[in-house]
Amino acid sequence: MSMSKQEIIDKLTKVFSEEFEVDPAKIEGDLPLMETLDLDSLDLIDVVVLIEKNFSIILKQEDFVGIVTFNDFYNLIEKKINGE
């Protein structure tokens, strides 16, 4: 399954806004992922499950090292989807 970066961003924005009840306008590339979505470490488990369900890829704990902003997360998902 190959997706463009914009398709990934659009799908993640929809998933995040629905699951975490966040205004989609607040989900912007340079904003901090954890703070914007008000996530704690337990919520990350939900994020992993959502990603696996919506994108059919598996994320590991070490994948989250260095992930700060939405853009960081988009890049991670894009790499996983495209098999990098």
C-alpha cells in the first residue's frame, strides 16, 4: 500500500480528531504531537493500535524516539508505509 504524504496527513488528521476529540485545525505539522492531542504514555498504546488498524503497519516503541511534532510522525508513517 503506497500513499502520498498528503493522504497520510489527511487520514491521520481525521483519525486523531475523531479518536482524541481534537479540533482538526489544531493538528498542524510543526505543533507538538503529545501536547496538542493531550496524550500520556498510555495513550501512545492507543495511537499504535490506531495506526496498525488504519495503515496496516506495525510501530515499535523505538520508532517513537525523536518524534516530537506531527511532521515527525507523518514522516515516520510515510517511511513505514513505503517500506523504508
